[in-house]
Amino acid sequence: MTISVRDISAAIGASAEGDLDFVVTGLAEPSIATENQLALAMNPSYAEKLASGNAKAAVVWPDCNWRALGLVAAIFVPRARLAMAGLTQAFDPSPEYTGIHSSALIDANAVLSENVSVGPFTSVGSEAVIGEGCRIGANVTIGTGARIGAGTVLCDGVRVGRNVVIGTNALVQFNAVIGSDGFSFVTEEQSNVERARKEMHSEAVVANPATSVWHRIHSLGGVEIGNDVEVGAGTTIDAGTIRPTKIGRGTKIDNLVHVGHNVIVGEDCLLCGQVGIAGSSVIGDRTALGGQAGIGDNLNIGSDVVITGATKVMSNVPSGRVMMGSPAVKIETHVETYKALRRLPKALRVLSHLQKSVSKPDN
């Protein structure tokens, strides 16, 4: 891939100076960039490495004296991470899916729009609808009645269940599973799980084996995923019981996330790696869940909430709140509690000394 400095700056909406027709072949860190690579030096701390490297063009910070660093061209960006989004997109090649592979199994009643690519050993079920320009990888399964919006990419190994709806321009990474049955079971009589939750009592009862068999509640509701959603590798999104599980427009989901049945996730949310959301909980818009955060079932989490990594949420959270800890509390409360906990050993030593002084006063 070769791109001129002029085209790169236009693609990311940034200003540039110098030889704008200079062509680069890729991106690199400043210290190891070759003459044909674009060095990423978007902070003044990279100046020394940039000067010692071989790069002739670089993405730099505003007001950088790029000529003094031996460059022939420079692109100026005020917000480094935002620039990275555009730069990496410009240099990322599209998946190499072209046409319908001869080994793909396309049901006669499935509908494929124009310019759809389907990889080898992929199965598309009856009455499934694949939108224009979709790219479907190898070993993908698309169930009966599923609908995939235009421009969506399903990477290798993705499983899409029956009646799942995925919007336009979505990206589902390798081996994600969308629309598997939810984990929902019931016994003939009240189970110890139900009893413990209802009574908050520590003693379980001896169950009757005849009435303790778990009966599956089947998942009929499917999944609805909005436009511009990304789903990470190995992530699982369970089908709803009666109504669909929903993921709102623009939400980004990391690898190894589990979204339980009947969950509703709002728009523009972030779900980081190993997040777990139990059944029937509702997550508001623009809410971020840090890695390994856990959300209990049947909870309401408001909009613009931040749940920090490894936080365990066991009750409702109002909008605009930042939560931390297990169980989750407001972040300032958690920090105060943590500081107090670290002071506890010293406080106990002082208390022990004072107790001895009172019980055995000096004569």
C-alpha cells in the first residue's frame, strides 16, 4: 500500500506541510521507521527518537519544528488518539473476501444482495437476508431468517442464530456467537437459588430430587443489533426469551464479553473485555463498562455511567455516576474506603497499645 502525505492528511482532516506528494508505505514508531514509513510522533516526548530514526515524514504535534528533525513532510494533529483512528483505518486493508466461494452452502430461499462476498464452508440458512456489500468470512453460520444489514462484515467462524437482526456497517470479529439460547432454567418447586434471593437467608433446605430437575426455558426472541456496532472475538450475545436482546447503535463490544438474554444495551456504549451482563438488565446510552465488570440481573444502569474495571454491580445505578469496587459504590466512596483499609493495621496497633495502657496503667 502506498499513500501520499497529501491524501493521508485529507483522510484524517489534518493540516500538513512540506513535500505533500511524498509517498509512504505504512506506519511505524519513530525510532524504527524507515525512509518510506510514516513515523507516529504525536507528542514532544518522541522528538529525540524521531531525530535518531530514518523517517522522512511523520505525524507530529502542533507547532513542531519538523524541519529541524530532518523531515521532508509533516502532518499536524492536536489529538493523538483521534488521529490514530483515522490513520489505522487508512492503512488497514479490507478483508480478502471476493465473490461466493464454491464450498459455501446458500439455501435456495436465502436472499443475497449485490456485491456480497461469502467465504469457504459458510452456511446461509433459509429466508436469511444479506444486505448489499456484506463480507462474510469462512466457516460462518447464518441461521434461518437472520437479516444482515448492508456493508456489515462477519469475520471467520462467526455464528449468527435464527431470527437475529444485525444493522448496517457492523463488524463482528472472529468466533463471536450471536443468538445462542439464554441460560434460563426453572424447577417444579421453588429452588434454593430462588429462596436465597427472596429470603436473604444463609440456610438452604434439603431439596426433593423429584422436583429439583432443571427445565429449560427456550429462547424465542432473537437478537437485534443496531447500525455501526462492533462485536469482539469470542463474545456471546444470548437471544431473548420472548422479546429480543438489543444492542444499540454505535456500541462497541470487546473480546470475550457475555451479554445475557433480554438485556438491552443503549447507544454508543463501550463494553470492555470479559464484561458480563446478566439477564434482563438495561444499560443506558454512552455507558462504559471496564474490563471484568459484572452487572447483576434485572438491574437498570443509567446513561453516561462509568463502571470501572472488575467492579461488581448489584443494584441500580443512576445516570452520570462513576462506580468502583465490589460491591459497587461511588468512586470517591471506594477511594476513601480503600485509604481507610490501608490505615487499619496501624490503627489496630495503636488501639491495642491503648488497651494495654488502660488495663495495666503504669504505677
